[in-house]
Amino acid sequence: MTAQSKGDGREPAERVHRTLFDSFVMAGYECSSHRRRDGQRLDLLCSTGHAQWVDRDYRHLSDLNIRCARDGLRWHLIERSPGRYDWSSFLPMLKAAQGRQLQVVWDLCHYGYPDHLDIWQPSFVEHFARFAGAVARLMIDEGISVPFFSPINEISFWSWAGGDVGYFNPGAQGRGQELKHQLVRASIAAIEAIRAHAPDARFVQCDPLINVISASRRSEDREHAERYRLAQFEAWDLLTGRQWPGLGGQEHYLDIIGANFYPHNQWYFEGARIQRGEPDYRPLAGMLKELHQRYQRPLLISETGAEDLERVPWLRYVVDQVRLALERGVPVQGICWYPFLDYPGWDDDRYCPTGVFGYPDGEGERAGFHPLCVELAQVGAQINACTHGIDGKQRERWQR
């Protein structure tokens, strides 16, 4: 993206540090659409009001120096019957993004899928690939030559939640590995289908970044904890073919790594959460360094956030750690605050004040959480301050 001159020959501070994305800070719109254990379908784009007021929501971003977002398609609404696509739930969102010149990473499957599909069958993979290809064709027709996608959100978490403990669809227990393999197959098939129509498309593969250790000194407990911690890498390893190559994984299926990191992402094996500030809490910068050393890919903090009064302290911590990671040569491409809007809880509809903006009024206007708005608006300049000395060749490598 070419920066606009301010008349003195210098670029605005927030644009000097160029990344794959149009701004270092992203707005993440919660777009989960799964069925709960009780069978109720969630639709967070609807319940937060974002689907109705998308243009107003996007309008708020420019004041915060945000020109990029994560948002989602609702596959269950688009393909209500096999092979027939109704784009009416998506085109207004796409048009709003284009009208606001907003770059969007589009989630194609955020836990939800059409009711006519059985996720365990080969036909699920086939339907998802056709759907992904159709989305890519639509994007090209609308003039978007380099679309960004997150094909299947959080393969590892979904495999646990839907395949091991029956928390949400498909509601299975003890089948997490099977579900993970199926989701990897679907993601690979979708990438191939998209590249057939949009060969320059980019892909963000998002999964939680975690730390798990043993509170016990027993070697057996420590080994169990380390196996659990290393499991966070399985989906990425499967996509690259480093594990189970028979699934079809190859290195080129892993493009941009999305690391989702929240205050609750560190805990003792079969024990309590490790709080930030405690001796066993692992700094985020070190976790990002390990992730980059393992895959040598550009990284995105694809989700991060906290609730209520913890929002600003948490953002400051994440930004400080990202700055440290950048100084150590880790190509972090951005930070996505997620969810960007307050939302009703999955399980009980409780009010969750995690957003930069609250619930909409009858005209679609939302009150902003002022301290977080101020903090987010400054992140671009803060990141630029620590990357000013990065040479052009390294920056070019990061963008590939």
C-alpha cells in the first residue's frame, strides 16, 4: 500500500513499518456460527449487530489508524441446499469493505457448516472445496486480485472442542485426532480450489498459542505436559506434511501463521491457570520466537484480547512483547484485537465487555471504550519506533 504524502516528503509513522497487511493493528469481528451441545445455532455476526451495521462498524476504524480486519462468511447461510450459493449475507459485507478501502482476512469456516453435511464424510471436504472456490471466483469478479483467507479457524481447538469433549458440533468424544485430520484435508482442498481461481491468494492458518507445564517434579508428569504443549503444533505440522504426509500436506500449504493468544493460554497440566506475572508464566516473545524458528513463516497475532478493565493492560503487554520479538528478528506482521465488539457469551448469552466498541443502538451507533481506543491508535507508532532500523532486505523477506 502506497503511503500518502503529508507534504514534507516523509511517510506517516504508522506506515513506515510495512507488513503484509495494510495496518499493523487489525479489528477482529467475532463470526462463530457453530451449533452448541444443545443444538442451538450461534451466529455472532448477527447477535453482535455487525452483519446489520457492517458499514458503520467499518467506518469507526479509520479514526484508530486501522485499515485491516478479520471477518467471516457464514457458510451455513450461503449453502442452505447442496451446491446452491446465496451470497446475500456476504455481499453487503464485501461491498462495505471495498467502500471503506478496508483489507479483510475472510474466515471461510469459523466452526459452523451447513446442516445437510456430515463432517465425518468425504463429501464434507468436497463441499468445502467447492464453496471455497466459489468464494474465490466471486472475489475475482469483484476486483479483488489478492484475497486473504483463513480457511478453517483453529483446527486444533475445534478438534478438541468438537471431537474430544463434545463442547460443540459435531459433538463427539474421543475422536479429536480423526476430526483434526478431516479439517486438515478440508483446508488443503480449499486452498487448492482457491488457488485455481486466485493464484495470488494468501492464507492465514490460525490456532491457539499455548504453554503447558507440570506443577510436579515427576518426570512422567513433565513428559505428559510437554506432549500436551507440543500438540499445539500438530495442525501446522499436518498442513506441511511433517506429520501424516498421507493427508496430502506440503510446505506450501502453510503461508502465514496466525497465533491466537489470550490471558488464559497458559496453565499447569491438569491444574490451574498460570497468571501473568507468576514465575512460571512464559513471555509471549519467547513463544513467538519458537514458533518462527519451527516454521520460518511470517506470523500474525490473529486473536488477542481481554475482558473489562484488563483490556488496556493486556494490550500493553502484548505490544511490548511483540516489539521485543521484532527486535529479535521475528517477523510479526500485525496484532488483531478480538473480539472487536462486545458480544453475548456462547453458553449463556452473558454480556462480555471485551470489545473496542459496545452493543449498537437502534441506529447502529456504538459507544467506544475510550481507554482502549486511545491505546490502539498509538500502536502503529510504537511498533515503528522499534523497527525503524530494520533493513530493507529483511523487511522484504518478511513479506514473502
